[in-house]
Amino acid sequence: MAGPWAVTGPADVQPRPAPVYRGRFAPSPTGPLHVGSLLTAVASLLDARAHQGQWQLRIDDLDQPRAMPGAEETILRSLEAHGLTWDGPVQRQSEHFERYQAALAELARAQRIFYCRCTRKSRVRGQPYPGTCRAYRTQRADAAVRFEPTATPLHFADRIQGTVQINLLETTGPYIIWRRDALPGYALATAVDDGADTVTDVVRGVDLLSETAPQLALMQALGLTAPRYAHLPVAVDSQGVKLSKQAGAAPLDDGRPAQNLSAVFRLLGVPEWVVAEAGTVAALWANAQEHWSPARLRGRASVPSPL
Ligand code: GLU
């Protein structure tokens, strides 16, 4: 006769405990990293290490028309050259299509979506989407899919930017989660991946702060556990313009990792003596890890890039 241990079942069917900390860096492969994207990657890895956590690398490559051939390899090489190493295999959104389709089907069952053919031109800028296509609850060709947020305001405590409260119904109205060109939208793909990969902490640029509530509303509707958020100040040039690939930010020089890292650690508020003391990439990381404190960036929306 089986002993009492037999009733508990094999270990691999026991619920897995939630990770203590799992962070991620999710670049889009639209070009090489620049100092602004290095800043995001470094801050999220520092935060993961400060919590003895894991750090995932996810390539947000759904938007194939915007992808640049070879950008993924260039990004991976740059991260490695700067001493950033990730846990587990590289994730790619282009390989997660089924997840997104399942989420869409779930939202359809819950009657939270409708099919919209409104053009951007027909919309009044700055006004919430008025719900013109709300009656189209069944799939139709050549339509985007919009998600209906509830009337309950959402709030979350951002670790850097403070408390955010927003009523999506009043500000954006129903928003696009699946594009007219048949690609999952950024909000849905990010919400589903962060939830499915049990990401506990998202550290990214403040330019994505306004994208957070739409993601949280989707996570709520899908029963996914929301991560904590820390939205970093973005690196700006001497004109105050955010460094970006579109604005022509210079690609990182992988031959100068210690200089690049020093610049980024300074922007992140790591004390000068900590940066100055370390000569090598490894020493920089070891020192910065001990002195990382997101509280030093509290409320800041931008930092001036020296590069
Ligand atoms: N892939 C997005 C970008 O490169 C970031 C996604 C995120 O961190 O949520 O801007």
C-alpha cells in the first residue's frame, strides 16, 4: 500500500513559488544600442542584482517592418561587451504569437473587445476614442481590435516617479490591442509576456510611463499578476531631446565599455568616487551594484547625456 507521501503527487506538478525578483530588458531591434538604451539596460540589471534576482533579455521584434536586419546581434554583442549578462535563453516576441492569440480570445470571451475600422484621420487629437465601432463585437476583416477599459480608475506606485492614478475610459477610451495590419499591439504583447514570464519588476524609461496603465488594465482583465514599475529619467541631448535611434543618437562604441558604463552610472546617480575608483568593466559593475539606489532619481524625468 502506498504511504501517505503518495497522495501529494510528483514534485513537478506542485505550484511553483513566484520568483523573488525577475527583471527584464526588452529592446526593439530597430538599430544598435545608444547611451540612452544602455542606461535602461544597466539600471534594470543593477536593480535585479541588488535584489539577487534574475534578469531576462526579450527582443521586442513583432514590428518586422521597423526591424533592422542584424540589429539583434548588434544589441547582444553590445550588452556582452559592457558586461551585461542575462539569465536563460533570449526571448523573442515573434515566437510568442500563440500567447497573444490566446489572450485575445480570452478578452473576446469576456466581451471586452470590439473590431474597429476608424481611421486615424477620423479621430479628434487629444480626445478619447468615442466608441464609434463599439457595436462590432464579432470579427470582421481589415479592422483593428480595441479593448474596453473599465470606468474604475487605475493606480500604481512607481518606484521612481511616484503614485500614478488614471481613468483610461476618460483619457484614452477603448484602445488598440491588435493592429489593423494583423500584428499584436505593444500593450497586449508586453502585458502578456510580462505576466507569462512572471516578471516581478519592470525598470524602463519614463517615456513609457503612459503605456503602463493600458498594460495594467490588460493584465487585470487576463488575471495576470502585475509587476512593480520603476520609470527611469530618459537621457537627453544638449537640446533636451530624448536620445533615440529615430533622432540619430550615436551607436555605442563597444571598444570603450568602461567609459560608456562610467557615464551611465553617473547619470544613474552612482556616487562619483565609486565610478572613479573602478578602472575595469568588472570593477565598475561590482562597485555600482553596491551603490545603486533608485531613490536618487526620484521624480526626475530626464538626465543630460555627456555622450
Ligand atoms: N521594446 C520597447 C522599446 O524598445 C520597450 C518595452 C518595455 O520595456 O516595455 O521601447
